[in-house]
Amino acid sequence: MLKFSIVVKNPWAKDVDAKAYNFDKAISKNKRFEAEHSYCGYFLLYFALDTSWRGESHAGPELELCVFGYTARYKIYDIRHWNYTYGRWMTEQEQRHEYDSYV
């Protein structure tokens, strides 16, 4: 698993965060593909790569690139939550219990 990022912040940034496009589609029972294009003026340059497939909730490879505020982000992620106690994906029953404890 590799997580890597490079950031150059914009010192003149204004509070602007506009999502232009978001696409999310199921590609299997537990995996989804997400593409997002947006504008966020906080970064002049931002590059991030995450290759984790498991070991955390909603794990999956992700690539994000931002140049002068224009951002493209692509991710394949798992819809399940990670059970850190047992080192595996939560069962549906465990996820329902977790959800009910928040409501």
C-alpha cells in the first residue's frame, strides 16, 4: 500500500469550492468507480496517489491531480467498512449495528 502526495498551496486563495462534475457507478457488488472534476482555489498544484485496496473503510486506489485550482479525482473504492479489531471487512450485520449506533 502506497500513499503519496505533493502540495503547493495558493497564498492568494479565496473561499471558492465549486463541484463541476461527479460520476459514481457500481462496478461489482462491493466496488464502485467515482470520477470528480471540480474547482478549488486553495491549491496551485496538488498530486495524490493512494494504492490501498484494503485495511481501511472505503479502501481503494485513488488518483487526484489539481493544477491552478482545477481538480480531477478518480477512485475505485469498496462500499464496506473495515473491522479493525478482526482485520477484515465488516459483515452486513456489523455494518447495520454500526449505523444504528449513530442514529
